[in-house]
Amino acid sequence: MLNGLWLGFFLVAAVAALAQWLVAGNAAVFASMVEAIFAMAKLSVDVMVLLFGTLTLWLGFLKIAEKAGIVDALARLLGPLFARLMPEVPRGHPALGLITMNFAANALGLDNAATPIGLKAMRALQELNPRPGEASNAQILFLVLNASSLTLLPVTIFMYRAQQGAPDPTMVFLPILLATSGSTLAGLLSVALMQRLRLWDPVVLAYLLPGALILGSFMAFLAGLSATAVASLSSLLGNLTLFGLIIAFVTVAALRRVAVYEAFVEGAKEGFDVAKGLLPYLVAMLVAVGVLRASGALDLALEGIRQGVQWLGLDTRFVDALPTALVKPFSGSAARAMLIETMQAKGVDSFPALVAATIQGSTETTFYVLAVYFGAVGIQRARHAVGCALFAELAGVVCAIAVCYWFFA
């Protein structure tokens, strides 16, 4: 899948460049493409320096939370909910703790760190699967919730924005929170419909209704604020939540006599191991996207979409963010490259860059997650997993665009 996508970027760029040369007489396009190759390779290293620090930092704090028992407490707290949503998983099964840790890593925006934990959770669920070649209901729900990517604190998005010079990297905190809530709700509802889960069960409602009421009340509160006030509040809450979590993890761990420094270093080493394997993928995708942009192919495709949107009488400013949305189901690294390229081309705080950042933070790589998670345990029949995951992803993109018009238009 990724081989075809990556090769396709270069082939499309080559055809577009030939057309520019032979039809439009633009021979300089080849010089632009070569320049883009080296520029994107350099940019990859610049991004990786900060990415190393971000993953190392947050996996260190996540290890503190794990040793302090915070993750286990969350697993116990969510136990009754999982018992209704995943009735085939026994209470106290190791899969529930791993699922909780995976959701915690995703909630912090550590998608690269969440993957190895998620693979362990999928293997634990496979042990309970009576038909090993076919995805169980629990595995499908777990995968779709991963694909919907509930991100409460998108630290990697903040990192990308900071690296590109954003004065306020956390400006997109509230838009991502609202958009990812929409994608997660869509994913849960679609799976519940297919699996006939009783979401009206009193226990399930006891978990979901308070969250829905809080989110609805919060949105009603935001609706009464000006765009400037909403942006300021998003920045304040983003920074406050970020620092508050750090203090909470460290304080609880210290009270439970955890050696916080040693725990942090242990987790940070894991973060370093995760991060160091990402550079080749980042270089590959950024270079391919840079060549595609320099050839004019990407601009031509976006112009066609823009004309269609304009014909419908709609605002076209979101169109420049669509490359991130279009490649996100196939490759997280390609979407990351598209996001960074949009920030570089349009400006880090431009409307397209803000929409792209919100899309990146509110959706997940559906086909990549499907291939890696199901492939790791030998599942060949995905059943309704693909349809539900793509529906959640579409809901996340639509919500991201709508929320950004509300916040930043």
C-alpha cells in the first residue's frame, strides 16, 4: 500500500513536470524539483530533532503514570464500560489494561508510541478470539476507536507547529478536541449499530451522557464568545492541561513513593527507541510530497477541487488543507509530510495550515492501522471494521473543517 502511494507521488510528479516542460515551456520545473528534494531532506532532520525530544519526554511521563498506578486505576474505572462494549473480554483480563494504555498514548497525541502498545492489546484480544482468521467484535471496536483517534492533548501537533515557528503552538487545542470527539462518537455509533451493542444500557449511559453533556455545555459556552476570545481560551486550556498533566503524574507518583526520575528515564529510553526509527519514513514521505508540489501536480489537483467547491457556492479556503485529509487514511507519515508542507507553503497560522493541523490531530491512518494491527495477529477477514473506521475518519474531517470555520474564519 505504502509502496504504491510513494511510487505514485513520483510518477505523477514526473508526468506533471514533463507536461510543464513540453506544453507550458517551463524547463525550470526540473530545477525546482531537485531543489525540493534536498530542501525536504533537510527539513526532515530539523523536524526529527524536535520529534526525538517530544516522544522521549512524553513516554517518560507516561511511564511515571504507569508506575504510579494511574493507568491501572483508569483500567478499573473503565472496566464496567468495557464489560458492556466488549462482553467477550473477561473482567481483569490483561487486554483491558493494554487498551487503556493505548488510549492514554493516543489521548496524549503520541500515535507512534501508541502503536506498540496497541499491538500488544490486539495480541491479547486474539487469545480470546474463537475464530483466529476473522476479527472478533472486541478487536473491531478497538481498531475503530484507534482509527477515530480520540486525542485530548495533541502534543505532536503542537510540536510541529512550534518547529515551524508558530507564536502559539497550542492554538488548535480546542478545535482538535471537538473534531476528535466527533470522529470518536461516529466510530462508536457505527460499531454499536453493526454489533447491536446496547448503548442505552444504564452503565454505558452513565459513562457517555456526562461526557456528552459536558461537551455540549462547553460548546454552548464557546458559541457565546468572540473568535478572539475562543482562540485565547484554546491557548490557555492547551497550556494549562499540558502542564497540569505533568504535575499530576509526578505528584501522584511521588505520593506513592515511585522513583520518578528513574521511571522517567526508563520511559524516555523507550521514546528514544521509538523515535529513532522514524527518520527514514519521514525523509521518504517529505521528499515525495516536496517533489509532487514542485512539479505543479498538487496545485493542479487542488485547483480542480477548488473550482468544484466554488461552483457549489461554498468557501474554498479549506481546499488547500485537503491533501492531509486525502492521504491520512493510507499513511500517517504522508499526512504528516502534507501538514508540514502546507505550513511551509501557506504559513503556519494560515487558515489551510490550521485546518490541516486539526485534521491531522482528529483522524488516524485507517488502512495503516488495519494492516498493522490485524496483520500482526493474522486476521484476514476484517468484517465491518473498514467501513466503520472510514466513516469515523470522514466524520473527523468534516468536523475539523466545520470547527476551524467556527474558530478561525
